[in-house]
Amino acid sequence: MKILYNDVLQYSTLAKELKSPMLSEIYHLPSPFIITLDKERPINSIGIGNTDGTYFNVICNDNVNFSFEFNGNGLYVNKNISNAYQITIITNATYIGRISAGYACNIPTSIAKEPSFNSTSQPRTTLSGQVITGLGGYNFKSVSLDSRYKIDKRVMNEIQDGYKYIGMGYSFFIDLSAESYKLPFDKLYATERNQRQMSFESGVKRFLYSRRFVFEERF
């Protein structure tokens, strides 16, 4: 999987609605949409959540970086890394709930994948055996992934740099393209069940760590 730990747009001129972890707080976009960063930062991915757009062209500084078609809330990764102080986005979207950018950390996972479909609705059964529908709930996806001694120093540094917002409970943008052969989805906007206390198992001979990730979709 590829995951964005350090959202550098939190340190930019981005509108507060687009920095908020709640996708329901939408922002209506101008065209083109220009974001100025606090300093030059490495970028190879864009996270998009809750939009009516179907395509996005991303320009870092003055060079065309990459284009993609939106197919769900999650992380969109470019093969090249650009050191950018300004991002220009050209899109047919009229609104977005959240947008992020930064270095997509590659964390290979083990063969076993454990997806789930969940609901917070609470139906109840009467004494006569009838089911009364639960109201006010929502449906969400979750997935459990295991990484065995594949989290390296670069990834650990990204986690450390982004932990201010990770620790506040901000959701991650995730790309599961590498895992999609065993999953029914390849994009995810989710929190990690234990992200406010992220512990790792240490490697024996090298600077490598392992961890089991349990992601739950957020909106």
C-alpha cells in the first residue's frame, strides 16, 4: 500500500475547509486552483476526498506533474517526486471536501488481506422475533493489513513529521492498487485503529519495523 502520513498542505495557504478531516466541509473551487506552500517540499501524491470532479491535472511549480481520473476517496500517486513550493490544479470539479499532498510512503504488505463491510446501525429483535430496523447508522469499509519488517527510516521520518495531525485523529489518504488483486476496492480515506499510539515491532539487524494496520473508512 501507499499512504500519506505527512500532509504538507496543512502548512499552506489552503482554505480551512480543505484542511479539515471532515469531508462534509466542502470548498467551492476557483479555476485554476493555486496552492502556495510554506516552503519547497517533496511531493509525489495528491489525496482527494468528496468531490464532484472526474479529472485532475496537477502542476508543481511550472512543470506539468501528473494527471488522473477520480475514482473514489483516496490517494493518487505519481511515479516521480517533485520539489514544489506551489501547486496548481486544473479540474472540472466544482467542490472538494479535503485535499492533501506530500510523499506517498510505500509499505509492502503480506499476502493475507482482511476486508470488511460494516454498519453502525443497531437493529433489534422483538419478543415475537420481528426485526426493527436500526436508524441513524452509516455503512463503512475496513481492512486489516500486515507489514512484516518493511517500514524503513524514510517512512518512519514521514510518520514523525506528520504526527501532529495523525495524533489529532486526521484520516489518511491510502492507495491500495498493489493490494487490489485481493481486495474489492483500491482507494481509501480512513483512520487507523491505533494511530494515537503507533507502536512498531523492531527489526533485528537493520533499521526496519513491522506493524499490523487496521483501517476504518471515514467521511
